Amino acid sequence: MEKFISLTDTAVPLEIENIDTDQIIPARFLKATDKAGFGENLFRDWRFNKEGNPNPDFNLNNKKYAGSILVAGDNFGCGSSREHAAWALKAYGFKVIVSSYFADIFKGNSLNNGLLPLQVSPEFLEKLFIAINSDASEKIHIDLENQLIKITSTGESEKFDIDPYKKNCMLNGYDDIDFLVSRKEAIQKFEDTKLQF
């Protein structure tokens, strides 16, 4: 996985609550077993109409919004446990999803795939929406090491929580296997010590 230490970028606002995994990646696109191609079907039923044309009212189709940060409404990633939702968001180009609440399984799937689910307070989420809607070029700064998110124009910031193990993995670009390999010497030393008894 790619290392994630900090990020400063513009964001796409999606002021919709209770976005479930079937809206993120509809079930009819789950036939593939690898991660390729999922990004093109992200929010498929919202991004495109029945004729397959882009929906101009959906913010991912609005050319004024861009960036690798998605700022979404409360309770993002609810519904089924499909890991494909994290695959689709990552393949589309998002590195961070900001919300005031994430479903636990979605949060775990995201972290396992190098996508940062960043939970903020409802009050700070509202500040983010106001800032982005006022100026689409607004930059959001995310500092994973210090667990801080900041609106660059105003300096307003908030600390966020993350599991220490997953933080370590993201900072180093590790998946679970990479982490175990990184601990190989310590594991071998433990095994050698254990064999002496």
C-alpha cells in the first residue's frame, strides 16, 4: 500500500446522510474478484441517469469540485459489509473520506485498503461543508501523524481518532501481511527464546 503521512487537497462535498454500500457500488457490479474497474461504477445510480448520461446535479459530475477528499454526510458506509465499496472509492481517486460517523465494517475495510475514514464532530463537518460550498478551491489539510484535520483558509482544526495499529500501517504503507513481515526479526527472536525453555 501507499504510505499516508499528510495530505493537503481540495474536496468534493456530498451532503447526503446514510449513504450505504449499495449506493457506493451497486450490487450488480460485484461480479469481479479483483479491484480493477470499480472506480468507474462508484455511485453509478447517482452519477448517471437511466440512459447512461452523467447526472449534472450530482457533485462528482460538477467540474468545480475535485480532489482526493470526499466530505460526506453522517453515517457513511452503512448497509452490507462489501469491501468493494472501499475498492471503488479508492479506485476513483479518493484517499480520505470525512464524515461524522462511519459504519464499523466500512471503516475497517477502508483502513485495510489504504483509504482513511476520518471521523469528525457534526459541528466540524458542518464547517467543512460551509467552507467547500463557499469556495470549491478550499484546501483541507490532513495530518495523520498528529491526527489533525484543518481548513486551511480559516485555520479551524479538529483532532481525530484512529486505531494505533491501523495508523502505524497507513504511515508505513503496510497491509496486515507487510506489518507481519516488518516484525520478522522480533518474531524470530521470540521463537528462539521460546525454544530455549
